[in-house]
Amino acid sequence: MTFRAVAQKSHDFLTIFRKSPRLSEIGSACDLYHGTPLAGIFSAGYQELNTQLQAAKSHNPERPVLSDRNVVGIQRALQRAATAELSVLEKSMSWLATTASVTPFIGLLGTVVGIINAFTGLSQEGTASIQAVAPGIAEALIATAAGLFAAIPAVIAYNQFVSRMKNIAAEMDDFSSEFLNLVERSFS
């Protein structure tokens, strides 16, 4: 799923979350938004909420009340889910970062080889002429250009994706806080 699709589906899920009067209704919407970070976080939080409510029912079966300890358990479940969701989104980022950082060195290696070839041509000619060094210098410049041609778009894309990841992470944090606030208002 692309970042744009994740953002759109997360926005749609957040709208459902904010409009639904009951958490159980939101739980059924999770199936429609499976694979989106907010739905994954909600599922983990809702599952932990049900576990904590079952424990709280032993003290007051008619109206279970969550303690601070129960709320902390839910908060931890939300944090674990957010971390897992970010890991899924960051999966491809290491390849892009590696491409951005390694390709200039590959270009540099080609530059060095091209300069070596230029000096080899110079030594074989015996005189300093443009015909002796031009092929090696051209080879060096082509290698440099190829490395930069791969690195520059990779760096731009990586920075763009990092920016989007930060936005998604902030959205997940906000959602987790909103979920916890709803739980505390409803069950404390």
C-alpha cells in the first residue's frame, strides 16, 4: 500500500472512529481498513481494553471501572501496535537509504578507475596528449555522473518518505491519545 493510500484510509478510519458512538461499531470497521496503521492500533487497543474490562468485572460485574493500572496496560498495547505498524511502513526505507548512500561511492570508484586508465593511456603514449588521456577522463566522468544520477533521486525520495513517516507517526500518536481519552471517559 502506498503512503497516499495509507493516509487516505487512515483518514477515513479516523472519521468513523470519531463519529461512532460505541467502540464495538468501530471494531467491525477494522475489517474494511485492514492494513492501515490506525485500524491496527485500534484493534490492539480494543483487544487490550476487553481484557482489562474482564479483569475489572471481577470487582464490579455491573459497571466495570478501569484503574490507572488498567489504563497503563491499554497504553502499552497501543504503543506496541504503533511500533509494529511503523516497522511495516519502514520496511522498504533501508533499501532506499542504502541506494542513496552507496551510489556516490560506486561513482567515485568508477572515477578512480577512469583516472587510472587515463594515466595508463598517458604512459603508453609517452607524451601528454589529449588523445592519451581523453578516454580515461571520459570514463571517469561517466562513472561520476552515473553515481550521482542514482543517488540524487534516491536522497530526494528518501527524505520525502521520512517526512511522510513522521506525519503518519504523529497521526498514530494522536490517535492513541484520542483512544485512551475515550476509554478513560467511558470506563473510569
